Amino acid sequence: MAAQDWLPLQDLHDGCLVRPDGAVVAGIQIAPYSLSLKSAREQSQAIAGLWAALNGLTVPWQWLSMYRPVDLDHYLTTLDAQLATTDGRRRMVLRDYIHWVSQMVRAGETVERKYYLLCTRTGPDAVNDHHAALRTLETNLGRIRGLQATMMDDAAWRELLFLTFHASQAAVETVPDGFARLAPLYHTHPAEEA
């Protein structure tokens, strides 16, 4: 049995993921956004802006929320080194902070969350249609004060796929350079065969 028989993807190119059924998925990566830190007026504006952007979508879409464990060992080592050269009240505050961070690490609460808005299209012009529509969506979402939205490229897809298929390694490893170019996992794009 080949990897393509069970993987939910066939190809990855031009910032789009091609599924085995021929559907093309493209997306926008959205940075975490805290409504609770905004005023009531800013909250209303952000919700209205997001609603307007999503309401304009004419293709199937879905939200995806992924978390990646964060390795804070190096950070704790750096703080311990600072503790050795700190004195007085600052030393006490730093010691309490190190204790707090250590507890978060032990409890498994040190995660980075990423959000994705994924859209699906079919047809021969799906990739071009995605690029045009998502550039507009990226611009519209960018009008929401403080919201960071970026159209996904191949590197962002590789990171998402790595988080999906190698979640336990994601805390301590970066996405390998050749991750999405492994011959047994992905078909080549027709343009690459020429």
C-alpha cells in the first residue's frame, strides 16, 4: 500500500493543497487575536469586519485551530543564568517567575496556537481563482485593527502538515527542509516534470 492511498493529499504547489478527489484547498493563516484586550467598540468592529469577510466567501470554508507545543528549556536556562547575576528584590521576582514558567512547562501548558481559514474549490482554474479571492480576503481581514492574516504559501502548508502528521515532534523540531518534497508522499507538479 502506497502512502498516497491513505494520505488526504495528492500534491502541494503554488500555496495550494490538491486532494486526491481533485479539489484544491488554499488558506489564510491568522495570528491569535485577543478580543478581551479590545474596547467594546473595537470588539464590535472586529466581529463585524470578520463577519463581512466570511460572508463574502462563495466557496466551502472551515476554521482550523492547531496548537504547537513550545520547548522552553533554553529559555529557562537563560533565566537561570540571569538569576546568578541578579541580587536583591529582582532576584526574588526572577526566582518566582522561573518557578511559574517551570510549572507551566511541567503542566504542558506552553503551547503556541495558530489559526487557519481554509477554502476549497474545484475546476481547472481553482488555483488561480484561490489566489485572486484570497488576496482580496487577506486585504479585507487586514483592515481589522490588529488582526494579522497572511495567505498560505508552500512553506506554511508544510508547517501545517508537519504539525498534523508529526505533532509529538513539533515541540522540539522545526519543519525539515525536504518535508513536502519526499517522493513517496507527494506527486510531482506537472510543471516540475518538464
